[in-house]
Amino acid sequence: MSAKKVQTIMITTSAYLSTDAIKLAMDNNIDVIFLDEFGDPFGRVWHSKLGSTTLIRRKQLEIANDERGLNLAKEWMMTKMDHQIDFLKRLKNSRPQKEEELEDYLSTFDGIRQKMDSLEGAIDEKRGSMMGFEGAAGKTYFDALNFIMPDRFKFNGRSRMPAKDEFNCLLNYGYGVLYSMVEKACIIAGLDPYVGIIHTDHYNKKSLVFDLIEMFRYLVDETVVYMFSQRKVKKEYCDEIKNGLTLNKEGKAALIQELNETFEKGVRYRGRNIKNRDIIQFECHRIANSLIKGEEDAGLGDL
């Protein structure tokens, strides 16, 4: 396969890679990501020319403590909620027999969104409220998804490290893949992955990646839900481990194939035709550029 056709190499457990292959990847701006058994990236090989500027990182630190930081964080969270609401509406329209119950979930969700939208002040003062609203919205959202799930794949809320059911097993691995894509987009755009706004700073915690991934989780959510609704998931995709499940080789292959189709899908976005995967990079560049220009509105607007 030509290196020109490769964007990322993701390596899971029990694999070997030659130094020549790594050198070829670096020469062609291809990052190499190592994923653990849950799909979470634990390391990567990336070229040393990050293309960042000190100014961008200084601006990240400046806005993190004032009203601009809150407005930016609200834009990210509201974008996430809008995607979730849109997805639930599409699920409702295609399931007339469950329309009434899904409408109740949407009504609850809309009330939480309004509370999020009303937040004002500095991010440090409102972070707790913001996370509380996000948590309440997330519970409503996943309760609604569980409601439309086939009976044998029902789940009880979100579960991580390890997943307690097949739905969360696929979702966690998909989020791990998405996490690596967001981290790469941050690095290319010159954003510091460790300087977050919503998520606070901790040693070796890539807080900004946790912030930005919220806007793009819908790409994984929709992929996984449609895999279940289209009967593309087998219980044999998951292996039992202590206290939960892990996605096995067959399950990873099935999920990666579906995710790639989602990421490669063309969409109309801000007046141009691009792929879903390119939206992540596009938005990271928008945030970085607006920070350099000193614009207060570094948000995403209508995604």
C-alpha cells in the first residue's frame, strides 16, 4: 500500500513494527498510535516538528480563567448536546411505535440544554454546574439509547474500564480511536493538548483532548447504535474478563470497518464538501486561528 494513502497506523496488542516502517511513516507525516486492549491510546510515535506557536499556548492559558473560557466551553458542550438531540430526533422519526417515550426524553434533554445555555461568568465559578448539566444530559441520552436497543443488548448506563456490556464495550473502544484522532488534530493545529478549559489540569492529563472530544462523540455513538440496530453485532465479539468485557480481535475488526466508513463519509460543512474525519482537524485549526487573532468567539457555531 502506498504511504500516500495512509493517514494513521493504529497498533493494538501482540503486534510487531519495524523501524523502517516507523521511519517511512514519519517521512510521510503518518502518526503511529498504540492502543491497549480497551482501545485507549497509551503511546504514539510522531515527528518532532509540531507546527505550533508559543502564542497559541499562551492564549489558551489566558482564556482558561475568564469569561471567554466559559463561552468557549459552552460552545463545545452545546455542540455536543445539539448532536445528541439531533440523533435522538432521527431515531424517534424512524421508530413511530416508540415516538412518545423518545419525545419525553427529548423534552427532558431540552430543559437541561437551556440551563447550560444560561450559564454566565468565569469558568472556574461555573465548572461544577457545567459538569453537572453535562452529566444529567448524558444520563438522559443513554437512557434513551438503551430504550431503543434490542432486548438482548440492553445496558444499564455508561460503564468504563471495563465495560459491563456489549454496547459499552464497542463504545469505549470507538472513543479510544476518536481520542487519538482529536489528539493528533490538536498537535497539528498547534494547540497544547494538556491545557484544557472544562477539564482541569492534572499531571500527564491531556485535558484539552477530553474537552474537544465531546463535540465529536456523536460519530462513534451513531456508528455503534446503527451496528446494533442493523444486527451487525455478535455477542462473540466480546470476551469476558474480570468484572466485565473486552472487545476481541473479531469485534475490533468489525467496529474499525464501520468507523472508517463513518469517518470517510462526505458531508456538507460550512459551505464545503469534506469528510467527517476532516471536521476534527478543521475545527482545531479554527480554534487555534481565533486564539491567535484574539477573537473572543473561538467557538464552533453551528456544527
